[in-house]
Amino acid sequence: MSKRLQELLEEFFRAKDGEELLFRGDPESVRKLSLVLRALGQNVTVEMGEKGEATLRCTKRRP
């Protein structure tokens, strides 16, 4: 697991239930994060920016 992906997951697990989270990063890290969060039963939305940056939005809920 990459260091960046680990940091993003730690941020997710520190958040409270119902909190809306916004993650920005390189497309590969965001893609991997979305796979993990979907496996945990989270609804995620991924958007690609103009400068090659990806954004993932999700509201944390209990799986």
C-alpha cells in the first residue's frame, strides 16, 4: 500500500459518521481509495480535474 493511500484511509477512519469527506490526489491513489471505500459499503463520487488531479467525495456511514 502506498504511503499516500495509507494517509487517505487514516483520514477516512478518523472522520465521524455522517461527515462529508473530500479527497484530492493523483488519479491512481484516488482510484484505489474508491475501491477500498466501496468495499466498505461507502457511496463515493469521483471526478477528474483539468490538471490531472482526481477528487473523491463521500459521506462516511457505518458499513
